Amino acid sequence: MALLLCVPRLGLTQPSSEEFNKLRQEIDVLKAGQRQILNDLQEIKKLLSAPRGGGDDRSPIRDINTVLNVTDAFSKGNQKATLTLVEFTDYQ
């Protein structure tokens, strides 16, 4: 029993001031990084919740009228027929 009282406790020693300062600096760097992440998240939230150019449609693509040159391509049917492309991007 007396032997246990004389042995120094290695795990309970206090860090030196240099080690303490290094730990404090690391903590400060981590806190600054967390603040930056929170700021970025707030900016992303603002961008996502901002109303877009009118209407309820959230698609950035509106009615696009363009001419597609298929002069040399194989075709079947009326050469002056209109073409409608529909893109489905939400497969839930």
C-alpha cells in the first residue's frame, strides 16, 4: 500500500505552458473553421431560399426556341415538323 502512494501518477501530470498554448491555438483554429463553415451554410441557405425570376417553376430552363440543323441526317416524316424535348430530372 505504501508503495502505491510513492509512485507518481503519470497520467495526471499537467501539461507545460508550451503544450497548453499549442492546444489553445489548435482549438482556436478549429473554432474559426467552424465559424467559416456556418457562414458558408448560411450563404447556401440564402441562395436556395431566394425567389427566382418569377413564377412557381424552379427550373432554370424556360421555353427555349432554337433551330437544329439536321440537313445531312437520316429522317423519317415531315421535314418541317416541330420537335419538343422534355427532360425528366427527378426520378423519385
